[in-house]
Amino acid sequence: MKDLQTIAAIDIGSNAVRLLIKCIDPLGHDASDSLKKLMLLRVPLRLGFDVFAKGKVSNRKADNLLRLMKAYRQLMRIYDVDVYRACATSAMRDAVNGTEIIKTVASRTGIRIEIIPGEEEAKIVYANHAECLADRNGSFLYVDVGGGSTEINLISDGELRDSASFNIGTVRILTGSVKDKEWTRLNDKLTAMAGNYPGIRIIGSGGNINKLYRMAQEKNERQSSFCVDELARIYHVLKPLDVEQRMMRFNLKPDRADVIIPAAEIFLTIASVLKSDTIIVPVIGVADGIIDRLYLNPEEGQRFE
């Protein structure tokens, strides 16, 4: 460990809060072979259920977030973290008390949380897969579906061509908080992309698509992909079941059994507009993107003390 620099990412999402810690192997040539995962912890605080229904984080969940940040601080100390970045996304962007909460966290724990805009979140998501796609020909749409928002990044011939963020997320859908104009924005953006870049392939990111991929009976494990038709089949099996039945039959956690349905709907909608038949699932997320960017630009983070 003495020869390795350690980086941590905290992703405060609308459904869960993740801590990812990786170390850097000085003998590696780039992020793909230099970053080694030390630990990943996910806690389902579900901040979005408060925010999208009532406009603010409840006192109880704010207290739990503070407790969790204290715990994450101790874990970062145990792993000798050098640099970290803590990012809060859609739920905290919308919460009227979001700024007040992050000030309290900073004063009580020393952890400085950034409430990042959707465009910044999209750029972080793109950082995940930039190197993987650099040598690939064709066009890809990197889709990250979260609890509060969906980020898309269009990559063609290894170059980022377009990015967008939409207030369409799994928790927002469950709370009835997605506005019709957001669906229209998404449809219009996808239609324009499909017209300019024919044959776009989808790369899916987020816990739900990862789980749906693992549930697939038919998939290409060598390419980490499965067909949209297989996703539709899983969706139609899950949809009629209630949350408890999904948990029992498919061994889903409570905080996954409800959001997995709207997540599948978002991916199926995007695939339909793009006329894509396959989804690539590299099993990475926002936290990975934060660390990839810190690996390249450590000054974007905070020194851990």
C-alpha cells in the first residue's frame, strides 16, 4: 500500500449513496489497468422519495446522511485515502434544503459535498467509458439511469459528440414527478441523434441495468451484452408482480424490486426510439467515473485529512 495512491468517490444519488475506493498501481499505463478496486459500499438512503414528493429531504434522512458520511469518513481513513470527491446528484439538486444539509455535513464530518448539475453528471458518466471506446468504430449512446435523472452521452468514433441530462429517473417515476415535457425533450434529442448518427448502439449504466443483465437467460457474456427483446421479456415477467413477489421470486432487495420496473421502461423507450436491438452492460457507474476523472485530474478532488 505504501507505493499506491488511494482515491475515493462518494456518489449521493436519489436512491442510494455509494462509497467506492480504488488504489493506483504505479506500473499501470492508464486507468483501465492502473485502478484496482479496494471496496464498494452501497446504502439505500432513498433521498429522492422525500424530495420528489415533498420538495425537501426529511430531518430523519438528513440525519441518516450525516451518520453515513461519518461512517464513510472512517472507512476512507482505514483505507488511507489520499484524494476524494463527493458528488450529490438529482435529489439534492431539487431539495430546497440541499445546501443547508451539505453545510452541516461539512462542519460535522469535514467531507465537502458538491451538488453537481446534470451536465456535469453526464461528463462524469462519460469518463467511465472514454478509454474503452477510443478504439471502437461506430456510434454509441452511453445511458446512465439513476433515481432522479437519466444522463446520455453520444460517442462516435471514440469522440464525445453530445451530452444531455433529463429529469427522468426511477424514483421520480414512482413518485409521479416526471413532467411530460421531459419525455418530449428526451424523444426529440434521441430522434435527432438517430438521424445524425445511424446505427447507434446503447451502453447501459446503473445498478438496475446491471441487475437486469444478470437476470437475462440469453446474453453474450463475452461482450457483456444482451438483446433488447430479452430485456422486454424480463420486464413483462416482472411488471405484473408486486414488490414482495419480485423479491421472493428473483431474490431482489426491497430498494431494487420497485425501481427496476421504471428503469427497464426507460431503457426500452430509448432503445425503441433509436431502433437499437442490443444493450452493452459494462457494469460501471457514476462513482467509477468520478475516480477515473480524479486519476487524470487529481486537482478536481479534495485532499483527505
